Amino acid sequence: MTGRRRPSSPRPSKTFSVRAACTAVVATGASLIVGCGVLPGDPGGSREPVTVMTFAPEDTKATNMPGMPAMAKAYARWAAAQGGIDGHELRVITCNEQNTPQGAATCARRAVKEGAAAVVGSYSQYGDAFMAPLEAAGIPFIGGFGVSDEEFTSYLSYPVNGGQAALLAGNGQQLADVCDKVALVRPDSLAGDDLPDLLNAGLARGKAGESADILAADDATDYSDEARRARRQAAEPVWTASDGERPGCVTAALGERTETFFDSYRRLPEDGRQVRISSVMGSVGQPLIDRTGGRNGPYEGAYITGWYPDASDARWDRMRDVVRTHAFGDNRIDPADAGVQTTWIAYNVLNKVVSSIDSDRITPGKISHALDQGVEVSTDGLTPALRWSYEDMLGASRYPRIVNSSVTFQVVSEGRLVTQRKDFVDVGRTLMDAS
């Protein structure tokens, strides 16, 4: 299957005939007859609304992603201004996932209760809690943030990026020819246990050896000990610049606690070691760089691996225009935030899929069927073209549902995340090696 939209020629003629009939009725003074005043394909017409949910944690003591549900609401307002999605009103329900398994499960059950056709552009690390209720109801999960294993294994998950796995594999490749030694600071958790293998698979593609593995609590308020150990492991005690000599690198992937780690790191006294710092999108992004001093902050010169082009790229112009026009000054939405960007891309996927289904009623089954049959989605260059048919999937044992194994290499320069390498970097082979 090519995923091309099926012919829809009957619909315009039907719309014309209804429009003509309603015009005639109005002319006779009977304008209140049910069915006139709204037309098939118009908002509120015979095409049924499409209800979807976006959930993310808000107002918690750990990870918070308020921009994702806010972006979903702004997209719904934009869709309404365009006459809906292929004539369907888009209804968006948002839910606070609370960064707990109970919260994730509650949001999923609410999606079922509200008759959601899909869950779109959402964030939760508790895939085992939210995917089971969605699978039981046959509700597809489109474009999660990529922090739970189930997003890359569930038959009803349709990821738009390669998740944290692609970021760590890409980070290894980004640092492989830059750093002599690398220390990875990562959560002391089951999810964190996968990260060294991924980073090392990327490092193996260059000249760097395996990373030092520095475990850290993901809820600490100080990481001074971990910072000292990381710097000691990353570089020799004294830096003596010579031809071909490369610095050590410390890379951290602690989510929101990455800020706390690097705050502890920058407070270490100078000891002659030359070390560059690094991280991945979702742990460090432009909003964090801005609020920690920009060009004068601790991230100046840092290497960052992301999923998408940097926030200043012209390919984000349409999203920025939607935010400017339809977010009504909602300060939860930062166009440079990876969560906001992921939600934007996920809703564009939904738009394309719904438009490919020539039906007045959109159901979860019709959406997942269209995706499974290979409907192709262009994201205006923000990702490679996306398809979710079987042959498009990476098939790595730990990440079988990845269809986009591309990442971007960025660096912080003058306080801004800018492109280090122009093109996407495909880390699919590295992910296969790590699996």
C-alpha cells in the first residue's frame, strides 16, 4: 500500500447538492429546517468530530511538560480556524499525567471513557501503565516523547522520533571523534541501565573508548560527588595541549535533574583538567540554556544531540505562526522546547492520517489501519518522511517500532543551540549494534 488518499470525488458533488437544497429551502423562508446551515465537510457538519487526548505531567516535583497539552489546545484552535481536519472538528482533551504510574493509567482510562480516537503528542515514562488500557480499547498512541519502552514495542504505538535510545546512540557518535574519554552520568534505575550500551555503541564508531558509568539518583538536590567522579574519569589530571590531543567529555542524561547536575559540576574548583560537557535533548534544551545565563552560563560550548532541527531553523516557521496566532500568549508554550515540538509533529501526523480516511466517522481502528498500511507523512523537513508499515520499522530487538532513527548534532554557541552538522544523522545501525 502507498498510503495515498483514496479518491473522494463523490463528496464534492454531495456537498454541492446539499448546498443547493439548503439554498432553495432558505429562499422559501424555511431556514430552520434541521440539516441546513451546516454542510458536510464544514465544521459542525455531517462529518463527526474527532476526539483525541494529549497527556503530560504538570505541577510535579520532578519532570513537567506543560507545553505539550498547551500546544495541543493551540493546534485545535488552529484546526478550527481552518474548518477542521478534512471537515472534522478536532476536539482535544488534556490530562495531567502527574509523573506517576497511577496518573498515567488514569489518563489512559479517561481517553477510553471519552471515546478518544487516538492519544497524540504525549509524555509519560510509565508506558506499562498507560499502554495496557489503550491497547484494550484499540486506541493508537501517536508521537509520544519516547521515554518509555512500550512506545517502541506496542503494536498500537506510532513514534515520530527514536526516543532516548536514538539520542544516546547519537550522542556517542557525536562525541566519538571529539573526546578522548567520556563519562556518562545517568539515572540509577532500570531505564538508566540501557544508556551505557547505547552511548558506547555510538562511541565505537569513532576513536573514543567505552564510557565511564556514573550512577546518580534521579531525585537528588546535589550531585557534587557524581560531578567530581565524572570529571576525574573523563580526563587526565593535567591538561597539556599537544597535536592530536583531545579533551575529555562529561555527558549527562538525567532529565530535569540534568540542570541540578551541571549546577553542581560548575561549582567544582579548577584542577587543570580540560573537559567538555554534553547532553541530549530533553535533558538540556534552549529554555534551560536561556534561564541559566545563556552565553555566560554553564552550557556554553556544550555538545547536544537532538531529534529535530535547531529551534531557529526556518522549518519551524509554521509552528511558530500557529503559536503566535492561536496560543493567545500562553507562556507554557516555548517553540524551542522538544516536548512542544514533538506534539506539533504528532498532530501533523494525525492531520495527515485523518485526511487520508474518506469517512464521516473516524475511529481508532481506522486510524491504526491507515498507519499500518503505510500512509506517508511529510513533516516539512522536521523529520524524514514518516511511515509505519512493517517494512519501514527498524526491527531492532529492543526498539522494533522505531521508524525514524535520525538525530541532529547541535552545539551551544553564543548562548544558542545551533547546528553542528547540517544533515540528519541516521543512527539505525548503531541502535542495531546496541541491541
